[in-house]
Amino acid sequence: MIAINDKEFFLLVDFLQKKFGINLTKKRTLIESRLNNFLIENGFFNYETFLNCAFKDKTGNMLNQIINRLTTNYSYFMREWDHFEFFKDHVLPEIKAREKHNDLRIWSAGCSTGQEPYMLAMLIADSFRGIRDNWDTKILATDISQKALQAAQKGEYDDECLKNVPQDWKRKYFIRRNDGKWEVKKIIKDEVVFRRLNLIENQFSFKRKLHIIFCRNVMIYFNQQTKAKLVEKFYEATADCGYLFIGQSETLDLSTIRYKNVRPSIYKKGV
């Protein structure tokens, strides 16, 4: 295995922190194991040469390769179901009752391979049955990993990924393919718009503020300062009485944020 020395390690970690907000200061072994084959396949025999090329690559392709390999895109349907239950039973009825323009604005930030936004689209399809044609219910789904987004757009999953999905959802919203995989039906795929976005670098330029932001199990990569800045950006992008969902293993310091906590890992603006 190609070893990364201290200078190269801290150079890479510092760059990833500043560019993407990702904190890998305790992930030296992970970096070496996940980048080793990529270096060898591309003719690099040390990290110094590799990093010089990556930092000078104006196309951004090498940086994309680094991000694809160092970020964990692990997800499955029904993950942290309590969030979706609250979304279905409380948030959607609330928005349907008060939204005058029939415009439901949802952002799945850090959508990984697509399970989260597709789940949201399925819940909306169930909840808005009979009135869906009168509403704009498209979901914006973003991630920093191009590889994850490509997989998300395909919407193809194995049995393990769907093991917790109810049978009626499988019948309504998936197609069982000859290769044994399940593919999300077009009616659900068409409800999700996928985009690549760096949460740290990009400014959020939404035409209208969002009713709901899901950013779950993403900020675990960030230090406290980066997380605080991101949450403030989320707050500014959230409509009054809108919601922010974070991972159930994540926490926010209530003394430093403007959201109000309504349930563990669920926050609301203007309560």
C-alpha cells in the first residue's frame, strides 16, 4: 500500500476542510485504503505527485474522484423512519392547509444514492392523491459526489436496500427487473431533480424559500464552525414555519442557532 506521509496527509486534510468542509483529521487509514488503488491505476507512486496533479487539474475530475472515494454514500430505504412518519403525519398536512400557491418546496441536501428523495416523493404521492396535479411537488436533491448522483438518477436498488419497504410500495412505485434489481418507476423519478452542489462553497440562490430541508448524516463530516455556518445558511433558505431535519445521531447547539427544536433532530423556523 502507498503510504501518505505527515506533510501530504495534512496538506490533503487541510484542502478538503477548506474546499468541502470535510473533516478527515482522524481518518488517515481510511484515506490510504480508499485512495490506494486509484493512485496505482493512474500511475502515481506517491501522494506528493498525485496531490500536485489533483490541485492543478482545472477540469476538477481528479478532485471528484477523491471525493467519490472518501465520502461514504451509505443509505437505504426507510432509514430513520421516524422522520418520514413525522413528515407524513404532521408536516405535509400543515403545509397543505396553509400554502396558498400549491407549491411544495423540498430540498434533500446530501441525497447520496437517492433513497431519501425518492422516499419523500412516494410519501407525497400517497398524501396528495387526487390533488397532486394541482400542486408543484418536485424535490431538489443534491450531493457533492458525482458517482452517488449518477447512481441516484438511475434509481436501481437491490433486495437488501428495499428490505424494509412495504409490499404495496414495491408494487406501486418500483419495477422488478429481470436482473433481480428494483427500479424506481418513472412517475416517482420525474418528481426528483438531481444536482451536484458543494454545501460549503456554494451560495444558496433559491428563488423562493424552502418549506423543508433534509440534511441527514451529512454534518458528521464537519467541524463545529463549518456546521454552524451551514445551519445558518439553511435557516436563511427556510421559509417561515419551515423545517430542518438532521440525522438522528447528530445534534445542534440550541444556544447558537435560530431554529427551534420541535423533536430530536427536527427543527422549525419561527415557532
